[in-house]
Amino acid sequence: MQEGVLLRELHHRVTNGVAFAIDLVSAAAIRVDGTEAKSALSDVVELLHGYADVHRALAMPAGDKLIHAATSIRKLGCGMRRALLDRMNIQLSFATQSLALQPERCWHLGLIVHELVMHATRHACFDARAGQIRIKLTRTGALVNCVILDNGSRPARETSDRELRIARDIARALGGRIEQGFGAEFTSIVLSFPLTERERGANWSIATRQMRAPRRTRAPASNKAVLTASAAADQRGPIVETDPLAGLLRQQERGLFIPRQSADALGGLLSPSHRTDAS
């Protein structure tokens, strides 16, 4: 029997088991007396729904049609928020570009992102700061970069690198690699992998259509509106960056393409001298 059939059967059984658990707890919440008990059981139901969302997002896709990776990652993130992150007061945000991937490779990407976000959740030391995790998915020519950045400090995870072994193995199946970076108040993990020939063609077509698409034009503002906006800006003073992760992501972008010479294919793609297609 094929491995994919077994995985789908396992997914189906887990889905049914979670749905059965939701029904049981929901029925108990209806029967129980007391506001506090009802609230506690309702919270368990919501928790189970969150894990069901994550489980669905991580299901092995069927068919051979290319998948919109950014949409899949956002669905996965929404399930993780509902199941865990919101309860831990950790904010999850996204910065994604259009990216078409083959089904199995998109599934692999989702598995890696889930593991890396969970890794940050388990090991990030946020101290007194509000926890923040950001997922950035970009394509530069034939290279995909997925950055998982959080504002936790390094000491809490110095011994946790071995937990990334499975994620690194999946990354190798994509033909890619995972690298980590640490700062005083942030940690980043970068997944980089090359597109296949089929994916390159599809993404080049998407980029071409986006460049040719007409842009919406704004109606010209009146002189009075312009003067009013200018005066308000003068009163506010210079704009100050309020999101520390935004600045850190820009630093990551400047430092992503590290190797200048490499004997392996991915190293060549990571090189700044590599010629890329439309992006």
C-alpha cells in the first residue's frame, strides 16, 4: 500500500477522533451546571477546534495542481493562533508574496513552518516583552526564503538546536537548508530552497501578469486637502519605527544571501551574483 494512502487514512482517523472529542465536550458543557464550569468546557471546545484547524492545514494534499503557498501558510497560522498562540499572548503576523508550489513541496513547507513556529513558542525567552513571531515568505528568482523571526532572546534555546533535526531533514528533501541567527532580543530561522523547473515557470508567469496588470489611480487631492495633510504631518514630527520586528526583517533581508562561492546548487542560488528571472 502506498505511503500517501496510509497518511491520508491516518489523517482521516485523527480528524474523526478530534470531532468526536469536540462533540463529547460540547455535550458536557450543555449539561453541566455552573457558569464557571460551562466557561471552562467551552474553552476546551475552542482549543480542540484550533487543533483541528491546524491538523487540516497540515494534511497531505491530493492531486498534482500547484498550490498557493502563502494562502496555505496563513491558514496554518490562523489555526495555530486559535489553538495556542493567542492563549500564550504571542502575536503572529505574516508578510507573504505570491508563490506557487507543487502540492507535496507546499506540504513540506507547511510542516517546516509549523515546527519552527512551535520551536519559537517553546524556547523563546520573551522576558517582560509581548511575544511576537513573524513569518515572511518571499521569492527572489529561483530561490524561496521563509524567515521565522521572533523577539525572544537567545539563552533559552541554546540547547534546543537538536529539536530542529526533523525540520532540517524536510528542508533537505526540498533541496534546501535551514540557518539560525541570534541577537540580544531576537532570533531568526531562515529556510531557503530552490524552485523546481515547473514552479519557476509558473511563478515567472504570475510575476509577469502582476507587472502587466494596470494599477489603480487615485483621484487627485484638492489643494486644501494637501495643505491640511502637510500641516498634520508637520505637527506629528518625524515618523518613528514602532515595530521592532519590521526593522529586524530588513536586517535579515540584507544578510540573507551570505555565501559568495559554493559548490552546491543551492549555494549558487544564494550567491548575489546568481542571475534570476522576473521577481
